[in-house]
Amino acid sequence: MSFGYPSFLWALTVLAIPIIIHLFNFRKTTRIFFSNTRFLKLVKEETTQKRKLKQYLVLASRLLFLLFLVLAFAQPFLPAREQLTGLRSIVIYVDNSFSMATPVGEKKRALDEGIRIAQSIADLFPADTRYQLLTNDFASYSNSFKTKAEVTDLLSQIRLSPVSRSASEILSHVKESHATLFWLSDFQKSTFGKPVKIDSTLKIQLVPFELESYSNVFTDSVYLENPFAIGGEKNTLKVRLRSSGKKNVQGLTVKLSINGVQAAATSTNIDPNSFTEVPFDVASGLSGNNKAIISFTDYPVGFDNDFYFTLNYSSKLKIVEVRPDNQSTFVEKVFGNREIFSFKSFTTANLNYSLLATADLVIINGLDRVDAPLAAAIIGFKKNFGALLLVPGAQPDLSSYQKISPLPLTKAAAIEMTELDKPDFKNPFFKNVFEDKTSSIAMPHATRVMDWGIDGSALLKFKSNQPFLSQFGNIFLVSSPLEKKYTDFQSHALFVPVMYRVAASGKKHEQQLYYTLNSSTITLASDSLTDEEPAKLVGSQEIIPSQRKTDGRLVMDLPKHAVSAGFYHVIDKRDTLGLVAFDLDKEESILEQLTTEETKVALGGSPSISSFKASSPEEFRSEIREKYLGKQLWKYAVLLSLLFLLSEVLLIRFLK
């Protein structure tokens, strides 16, 4: 035991005063004469013994009262088990990610408890202590040490942040290696990152928050059942939900809202630590940019109950047709809807080769021969345009077609037109094309002029298994010219949806339904951009990221953690190029925590790592005092002093 003011121990000399009073009786005695003192003498002996016992007890009480009173002023304490390193330099990291909104203890948010404990640290240490305050935002103030008053002000400004940080990122921002780091976090397994090895000179004090074991439900992903749907066709949205808890979730109501209007709702159950998929029908007729939200109520973990995504139908599919002459074709009529398609048709003599690089679909329609410049252009641009459709002429020069065909081509034997076989209704290519999937459906007729062998996976084929329409990657082959002499396919009801599917499969600028906050780039179609003025993201905030335009696309490089969850319009001057949605990274929603021992192992298992087990700021302050400031004993001395003072009063009053 040590004393804060040892010089005050000289006051123990006052203990002599009660002793002196006890030894010398200063009261004046009076003499009384009696005729017979035999009985009085016996009484006197008995009462003297009792009086002596009472005096000794009163003396002891007085001595102990004065002893503990003097000790209280001398400030006794037990020395600290550890000393601060780095000239009283303290780093406080407060995890303010969304998972810290989960209740702990007495239904208070983990973040609120963390701020209270961080304030306790600043209050307990001496005035000359320096503090570096870190949060997930890595704000500018975290680059230098602050005073106690500055840290108190900064702590009051901490709010929940969508940013998650790994252990390596946090340690890289510690400005002084010989400091003491107080790490206040829930230590999620999903966001902690890879194991790291720390400098042994850095002392780390782990302050874990044990989250309540709630079953957190969040949206893992969303996708369209038919990604090739165009022009607002009817589609099905699949929502993949995940439960990261250990309890069954029963009767969870999931809602789909489009442009602020509830479009659908359903109820579902989810088993512990599992997935479930919920379908929603997306009505036809949507056009332009549409804001969509999946929402549900998952109390009390509610930071991830809304999931944002977009349904954009504003971009036009670019179709380039190469034909032998200026006569109108059936292809031109199919893609005549200017709200959906940007269709351009050229003869081989006046073809604008530069348009091939930006096209979603290039159609070689009815050429007898693919000349060398066209073949070279297609080979050169094959990686750039989306899809290639080869429709031969009546007398095709197969050697010229072979330059751009993925398979060896041969001339087909001349036969009469025969009916095509029924398509495979399970093929995703024909999703939502047929309402009545029966064997009695009427099929078109055709005769082949070009053959590439048996193709069991052909989209359309003859009953002899010879292919009529096949797909090889992004190249489609048709075995007959689109002329009445060779086929009535171009006049059949099947022709339009098939051509739409071919065009949709070649979408070059297929925009993602959503991005996460950790996304580094976003890509949009940008043919309308002609000047150097940068586009900007406008939503809950306005951001002008670095950007570049390549092959008709606008690629925007997002500063890390620069955006928040929600919708952003991409604006160029006054024109809206597109709508994008950002969502929280799903790792933040997985609340499984590392144990203290697992955290120590992940940090290299250094002996300089220790942890606090306090369940409240009050207990934490007590642990801090014992560990770094020593255990103060003056309060106990005061209590004991008052106890013995009370004992003296009771002895004098009640002991006869």
C-alpha cells in the first residue's frame, strides 16, 4: 500500500491525546464519610472492573477513529498493476459501424455504451494525458492527439456509420506505436479481416460488447429471373433472404415498393442460419428509371431492414444490320420500336464500321458473301459488340462465312420446307415467351441452305435434330435465309420474341441492379457525353468522382466509403444518365462475434494484449483505476473512521 500524501502521516501523533486523557483522570474527587463501608467497598470493586473495560473500549474506538481519519487524509492506495506507455499516450477506437446499434445489457445500444466508456477513459486519466480518437470514418481529427476537453467534444459527435473497418485498417491508423490502445468494439467475425501481427510495444486493451443473441434477417441479394427482359416486359424478381441468428423466424412480412408505391407483399419463414428465396412479380409497363425497395421489420436489429435496387428501362438496345441492298427487311420491322431500340441498317457498300464497336447486336442478314473488310471488322470488334446474328443469303459463300463462324459450315442438302420441332420450354431463352406450353403449338416451316452438324442444344431445330437456330456464346446462327422461299419463320408469331431475346442477350451496358458501399467503380452507357465536363452523383449528397469514358461507357471510380446507402442519379449538366442504388455490405449484418481468446489469437497472441470484462461503464471505471491508476482506499478509511466514531458514541450511551 502507498500513500498519495505520506507527509500527512505525521498527524498520527494525535493518537497520544486519547491515551493521555485515559491515563490521567483530571476530574476532582470528593470524599464522603460512611459509618460502615464494608458493603460499599465490595460494590466499588465490582463497578471499577466494569468501568475499566468500558474505558478501554472507548479508548480503542477513539484511537481507531483518529487513525483512519489521518489515513484518509494521507490518501492510501494500492499501486497500479500496469503503467501507461508512450508518455501517457492513449488511443481510443470506438467501433461505430451499424452492428453497434444492436442492444446490449439494459437494452442500450452498444455504441452508446462505447461512448460512455470512452468518456470514462478520458475522465480517469491525468490532465496531461494525450488522446487519439479513432472511429470507422477515419475523420481528419484522428490524425493527431487531442486533449481531454477536445476528446469529450468529439465523443459527443460520434454517430453510426455505414463503414466497416478490418483490424489491419484500424492498426494502420494508430499514430504512435508506444501507446496504449483501447479497442471498443463488438468484434464481428465477418468484418474483423485476416489475422495480423502487432508491434509488441503497442499495448492493446480489448473492450468487447456482448451483443444480445437476436436472429438478424437481411437481404442477401436480389436478381431478375429473366435478365434479358427488355422494354418493361413482365418479369419475376427473386429476393434471397438470410437469417444469421439461432432462432426460427416465423411470419416475416416482406414488401416490395416501386417508386414509393407498395407493389407486392408476402410472408415467409426462415430457419436458423439459413436462406430462403421470395419471388415477386414485376408488372409490365415499367419504363425509365425506377426506384425499388425490399423492406421488412426485424426488431430490434433494424439497420439492414431496407434494401435498395433499381429497375432501369431507359437505355436503348443498339442494333446494326448489314444487308445486301436497300430493300426493306423483316428485321427492320421487328426493331422498329424507337423507344426500345436504336436501329441502323447499312449495305456493305456504305457500312459505318465504327458503329460495330458500340452495338449490342450486329446482324449479317442475307449476304451471299462476307467480304474481307467486313470479316476483319467483325473479328476486330467481336469482343466489343454484344452479340452477332448470322443469317445467310440464298447462295452463301461458306468459305467467307467460315471466317466469322464459330463452327465448320457446310452446304445443306436441298429439301422441301418442313415444320420445326417444339422448343425446349425449360430453356431460359424461352422464359415467358409461351403462355400455353402444349405439344399442339403450331411451329414455323423452313428449309436449310447452311449446316453445322447435329446440335442437341439448338434453340430451334427440325424434327430430324438438324439445327435451325443455334447459339454459341454470343454468336447466333440461322440455317435459312429470312425469305418466303426458304422459311415462314419471319411471319410466325415466334419470330418477334426470338429476335427480342437475341437482342437482349447482347446487352453491352447491362447495369447492375445495385452496388454495395464497398464498390470501387460503377459503369453506365454514355453515348450522349460529348464534352469534358464531368458527370456527378446526386442523392443524399453530391459527389463528383474521377471518371473516364471508354467504348460508349462511363466508368466512375468511387472514393472508398464516399457514398451512403440509397439512390443516386448520375447527372451530366441537366441530363440524367442513369439511376444507381447502393446498399450496406452484407458482412455487417452477420452479428456472430469473436471471443476474447479468438481476438487475441487473430492479433498474434502478443502478451501485450489484455481485455476488460466489465458489463457497465461503472465497472469499467473501477477496472481502469485498479489497472492503471491503482485502487484508492481513502473512502474505506473514511467509512472505518465514521464506524469507530459511532462505536464510541454507542459505548458511552448504552454500556453501563
